[in-house]
Amino acid sequence: MAVRIAVIDDHPLFREGVKRSLGEISDFQIVGEGCTKEDAIRISQEHRPDVILMDISMPGGGLNAILPILELFPSQKIVMLTVSETSDDVASALNSGAKGYVLKGVGSRALAEIIRTVASGESYVSPALSARLLSDMSSRSGAPSKTDPIGELTSRECEVLNLVAAGLSNKRIALKLDLHEKTVKHHMGRILAKLNVTNRTEAAMALRDAGHENHLV
């Protein structure tokens, strides 16, 4: 089944280029395009794309479109495709519910793989941006950066974090590990505190950046 994609960007030449390169891929289908926040919300309602590619800098603001779209369709997958490399924009997009954050310099082949990754239910942030985000968070907290914060987790906490990084909900993690969901929530609280992060996405990025993915799953 084709991945249905909408492209929202107020630069016509860039938008056309993205549409053309993705439209040539056999398992992709471009179902909508626009250039404003309002376009993004309308297209999400009219076409229900699998993935929305959306710029940050456009009339109405791309970041301002995320929550209204997710309020209508909580499962909508949104990828920010932008030139902004600021940690504040990355954090704002992820905290609002975007599933991906990619810089416009990405190649068409890499972008296609990122879209497939997000469409399958996973999240993606350009590696350099996730590293910078974590570094900035550490600096703002005044805490000295640690070489391997993952090393402070217990084996059970590592199991839980690996499953979070794989996209599982607390309920599914509880079933997989034969735990109560309340116990999983307790582990998550300790994981967030130990890694000095505020949400599941940031915890998963910390795991990936430390190079520990799937070691204990």
C-alpha cells in the first residue's frame, strides 16, 4: 500500500522539487500540497495523508499547525522539513507531537527512508540536531554532561527504555515484560530523572546517541 504524503511549504520551487522526487517513488503518493498553517489543517482533514511534510517558516507558522492537526487526528504523523537548526524549534516540534525533524539539505533518498520510518510508527530527528538538543538541555540545567548517562540505568530500566525507543506504549511494554502498567510508569519516571530529560522522545534520543539501542531487548 502506498504511503500517502502531503507537502506544506511556502517556497513553490522547493515544494515542487520535493513533490517531484517523492512522486517518482513507486510506493509514495502525493495527495496534497499547501503553503500555510491553514492549508496544513485543511489538507489533514480533506485528504488524511499518512505523513505530512511541513516547513516551520511559513504563513501562520508550521509549529502552530501541529497541535490543531493532532487535536483533530491524534494519530497523524508530521515531519518538520525546515532550515531551522535551533534547539528551541526542535524541542517545540517534538513536544507538540511531531514525529520527525529533518533539515532541508537532506537528499531525496534519505528523505524517502525517513518518511518510511515515520510512516511505520517510529520517530526520526537528524542526528546532529538530537545531539545538540541534548547538549543544550544539559547546559541549561547546569548539570555537567556525563559520558554515558545510560550506564546509570538498571537492567530493567534499560529494557523499558529500549522498548520505548522501539515505539511501544506503556501498556504494550507492561504486557511484553509481564509488569503492571503502573510499574512501567514508575520506571519511566526514574529513567527521565536519571537522563535529565522531560519526555519519552528525548529519552529515546539519549539512548540512540549513547549507542545502546537494542542491547537488552
